[in-house]
Amino acid sequence: MAIVLLIVTALLVVVIGLLFVGSAVGKTNAMPAQTVVDVHEAINFCAEAVPVSVSSVLSYDDVRRLLRLHLEWIQAYHWAPDGDSDGPIVFEEFDALNYVMERADITGLEVERDHAAAVIEAHSSYLQVMGAIHIEDPGDVENDLAELPLLDAPLLEAGSPDDELEA
């Protein structure tokens, strides 16, 4: 009788373990593809991408600290760990800069606002190139929406310039 009880207990433990492992694997599969970002590559990319007026003032350590603050902002406000985002994440243009400047002041990193803005722009470009984020130019989005025809209006009206071509 004790052997049967041990076998049933062992089977129960194995089944529960498989259920938890299957659940974890399912959550991992549902997450978006992970992009691995090399810190040294990101620092070098940003240091080369910023204007000379910025790179002549900031050290590599300053750039590294600014990149860390920018990543902190991305993680704190725009990261969906379970992949359950309801759609594109929209934020104001200066949200990241305001956050980075506030945190730089708290952490004692002395950097001018326009220098931090140049580093953030370069870092965003790097993350886009790596495929970690996708940023659409607001001007392009507005132009795309402006070119859409109105749903109530016909696409071609009678007497349109296309009729003159047939004559």
C-alpha cells in the first residue's frame, strides 16, 4: 500500500512540475523577440553619432551614464513584460529628456540639456538600428493620414481631370 502511495505522489509531483514548466514556456513564447544590446557598442555608436560639440565635452563615462538613464526611462515607463501591450506606446517628444535631466540632477551627473538630447537621439537611433524599438516620424504619420480619402466622399468625382485625358 505504501508503494502505491509513493508512486501516486511521485506522479502527482511530476504532473504539477510539467504544468508549471509548460506555463512558463508558454509565457516565454508569447513575449516578443529579445534584442541583445552590447553596451560598449551602444556607447561607441552614440559617441560617434553625436555632434563634435557634444563629443568634445562628454566623456565615454558620461555617455554611458546617460544611456543608462535613458534605458531606465524606457524600462520604467514603456516596458510590457508579459507582452500584453494594447498597441503602440505613445509618448511626448520631451518625456525622455525631462526624465533623464531630472535623474542626472539627482545622481550628480552634470550635463547640459542639449547634450543630453543629442545623446538620447543617438541612442534612440541605435536602438532602432538594432531592432529593439520602432519609432515613426510624426510628420510621416500625419502625411499618411492626410493622404487617406474621406470615407463619405467618392474616390473619383464626375468631371475630374482624368476625364480630360480620355478626350
